[in-house]
Amino acid sequence: MADPIRGEEKSTRRAASESNGGRARQVDQRPAIERGAHLLALSTLKSAEIPFVVAGAYALHVYTGIYRETKDLDIFLRRQDVDRALEVLAETGFKTSLLDPVWLAKAYATDNYFADLIFSSGNGVAVVDDIWLARAQGAVIHGLPVLLAAPEEIIWSKAFVCERERFDGADVNHIILACGDKMDWRHLLDRFEPYWEILLAHMIMYRFSYPGQRDRVPQPIFAELLERSRVQANDPAAETVCRGLLLSRAQYRVDLEHWGYRDARMLEVEGFRANRQGDPARGGR
């Protein structure tokens, strides 16, 4: 017998991403217990009328067709809504905690299945705001209508994840491949300011990865950023500033601890500076 929930999801995925370029969509293989735990989290927040969007593996599957086996559900919401979200999830039976005041809370249905409640990127740059909600796109997850984060906001949050053990550049590339010709690239550039070099780096990585679909990256935006880079000179005021920690919390500690550099997260990112507790080189993906 056909699964009506999976049929409804398939129909909605087609609406959220009109074309996947003929690439085969991988089958969602989540076990029933995982689907149930995630559905409970989503339905609890929706019933409480807490605004949120879904990103992570679910959004990647909708936009690109790539299925990733993961036990977590990435829910993006504004910081002002996190406490209420944790409260209603706890009332439903989830074990909840604010893991990092810069960006992350968690809600465990079981030891194995949980929801990440994300209100910023780990470096404090990609803060979830009203624009995330306004630009979201409709989808159905496990039979429940929800909102998916827009591709541009997903790229913005993923682009800074460049740890040794985790690099989200392939996700960025796959989203550009699937959605680049429909994206608002000027909005995306606005999101990245003043860290436009990171967007340029990912654009170059994409063009290298897909030489036959380079046109997914619009030439005017690409040329604009190349020109900015061409005329860019050393910044005397930033001689001892290391922005590497905006990309990796671990791989640039040597710069702070031994080479006399200062952490750009503490100098330039108010959301990080105001909420970082203890060692500033810790925390945040």
C-alpha cells in the first residue's frame, strides 16, 4: 500500500523546488521512531504558534534531493522565541537545555533523536531574524505543513562552517546547483556583508566543482566581488586581527595563544561578544 504521508511530501517537494535538473532524488530512509520524534517536535511548536523554519538535512533533501542519515532536526527560530519553545517542548516530554547562548539549544525526545533549536550561526554572524521567516517556503514534513528556510539563508549559515571535522561547502555547492538560477543573489550578498570574501570563496569553489553549470552563479555578482578583491589592500587597523575563528573555532587557536592575534568574533560580532562565556576560542560550529 502506498504511504500517503510520503506521497504528500513528494508533492510538496516538487512545489518547493520546481526542478532538480533531472537528478534522482534519494529516498528518505528515516525509521518510524525518528520520524515520530521529529514530527512531535514540529507539531508541538506549531500548536504553540511559535514561529520557526526548518533547515538542515530536511531542507537539503527538499532542495537538492540528497538524503542524509542524521538523528537531529534543525529548527531555526529567533532568539526571542527560544525560551518559549524550550518550555512547550519540555511540557511535551522533551529534555531541553540551552547549550550555547550564542546560537544553540537542544530538545531530546530520546537519547538518540533530538531537535537542534538554532538562533544564529556558531560565530554569531548569521542571526535568525524576521527575514528568515518572511522568505521561508512551504513544505510538508511527515504529513505536517511547515516552512523551510530559504536557500539563501541556508547558504549564509552554512558558508562559515569550515572545521577540520566538518565542512559544509559541499552542501553550499549542491544548493547552488539545484537553486542558483532561482535565487536572489543580491539578497545573498547583502546577507554576507561585510564578509563578502566568504561568499566569493564559495562561488569559486562552486564554479570549480561544476564547470558545466557555472551560470548558476550570476556573472555580474561574481565580477563585482572579483573587482572588490582586485582593489583590496591590507587593512592597517587589522594587522593583528584573525578572522579565521569565524570559520573554525579550533584550527586558529594557535593564532590567539601563540602568535598574538586577536579574535575577530570578539572584536566584530556583537552577538558573539555579548553571549560568549568562558574561553572565547571555544563554542560555536
